[in-house]
Amino acid sequence: MSSCCGPVHGMQCIVPPHMVESMKTRGDETVRKMAEEMEVAAETYRGDRVIASPARAFMAAPTLSDAAEAAPKREVYDGGRGARLPGTLLRSEGEDPVDDEAANAAYEGAGIVFELYSRQYRRDSLDGQGMSLVSTVHHRRGYNNAYWNGHQMAYGDGDGVLFAKMTELSVIGHELSHGVVQHSGGLIYRDQSGALNESFADVFGSLTLQYHKKEKAAEASWLVGEGILGPEIAGDALRSMKAPGEAYNDAMLGVDPQPYHMDLYVSTTSDNGGVHINSGIPNHAFYLLAQYLGGFAWERAGQIWYDTMQAIDNPHATFVDWADTTVRMATKRYRSGSRVAKMTRRAWKLVGISV
């Protein structure tokens, strides 16, 4: 089947292919048609990210000096419920809120993501060089997805039945973080490297929300996409980093298939080798590390994950490669033999990965 994401460099969408497939299998004629249209829409834009990927995608991005100040450059467009991007400009950087809730949410959300990366990790936008943050809201009619296409964000409004509006903050943080991967680690979107790509986006989507709410690791829900499921859907969110496999269990959308341990790793040819499924394993490792370290997760745990994306230099990285690099980065930043490095190693061991 066609999915939201191409075999290597396809678009990254927030609603995973296994949900779309469940809709096709379990839904009535209307739902099946809607799911098929989601697939066709994804196929239409599939090549965009390939073209947008920089030649130096696997190199670390520049780091802002301690004295440097970075400011976002945001543009939000109205897609008019059509397919063309970007659409009609609604709000530019520094302008007052407009009479459009989705546009304001996209604008403010992009600003929060920018602030997290610039203040905490000294990164100037997604590419490290001040890239404009372009968003389109009201993309297509009743579109049940949001995606990063390599150039910009696009948000659907949802159909109001299966999904609600897509401009929820963890979704915004997730999708824009795919742009960070595109301009740093460049993890190939297949198998374990693809699952790491998805996991990095989930981690920083969750951290964006926590950063905005000033939540400590023990206080956070660790849900990605909380609030975007429709009113009759049995579930809390798209994914749970705290409890992979327990985010939803619904007659239409199916059962959350994410594993939390390597013993439950899903070998599949669908979803580019299960990139939205097996991402539950590194997601849970990050959650465990954040709980061990306490405090704000975007600080030490987030710094280790960000440093790893900057240092990995391996587009085909496996879970073991990533885990090994996180321990190395923890050791480098927080000294060899430190509690932080020990806890990093322990978090991976608890999901079945020894380094």
C-alpha cells in the first residue's frame, strides 16, 4: 500500500500508516474512501522531501555562540481546504494574532519549538542557520493528518469524527523536529534508522509540550498527539512514551502496536519496516532516562539525545548504534563514570539493549 512516508525520504506524517490501514479495513465506504484519499495525498507530495534534503544532511548543524541571539521567522498560510501549498498568507513574524484559531496555534507552536532548540541547544531554527518556519493550516478538506514535507508544515483540520484539529503542540514539535533530523542526523527513513527518526521527533514533540508547560519529567503525560483523537475514539493519544502499546484501543483505529522492549520488536515490511511501531523502544528508553534523572527532561536527557543527533554521523544507525552514542555523549558532557552516563546505560538495558 502507499503510505504517508516513502521508502527512504518520504514525508513524515503524524498519523501512522497502520492507523490508515485499520480505517480501510474496518471502516464503512465513507471511511475507506477517506483513508484512500489520505494515501493518495501523501503520494502526491512524496518527492518533496528528497528534493529538500541538503547535501550535508548527515553533518552536525552550526551551534549558536553563547552571546548570539536568534529570532524566529514565521509565516502561517491558509490552505483554503485545498491541496496547494502554501496558500494565502495569514500571519507573519511579529504580527498580532488573527481571527483564526488554527493559524494562531501554528504560529505560537512554531515559536515554542524554535525557543526550545535555540535556548536549550543553541540551534538557530531547524537547519541551524535561521530557516523560516512556514506553516499551512486548513490543508485539504477534513484532512486527518499533519506533515513536514521538507520545506514546510501542513496541518489538516480533521474530520471531527476520527480526528480533531492537528495543531496540537506535541504534534507541531514532532513534525518540526523531523526538519531538525533532515538537517543533522539525516537518519534514513527505513527499519531501525527510520524508527530512530520517528522516535527523535516523538521525544522532542513531547519535550516541546513539557517545555511550554514547565513540567518536570515526573509530571508529564508523555503522550504524543493527546487531544487529536475524535470524541468517540477509545484512546488517549497516538503514542505513549511512558507505556508504548497502550495509547489507544479502538474498534476503528485498532490497537496501539508499539513495543516497549526488544523482545517484542516487530519485524514487518509495512510502514518502511515498522518505523512508527518500533520507535516505541527508543521512546521508552528516553522516558526511563528522564525519570531516573528527574527534573526537567529537556535539560540533561534532552541534551544527550540532541548531542547524539549531532554526533551520530550514520544515516543507517541501528538502535545499538544510537544507544552507544547516547552513552558516549553522556560521558563526554557529564564526565566518565558519572551517574548520568550510568543511568543512560541502564535505561537502554531495561528496553533490551546492552551497551
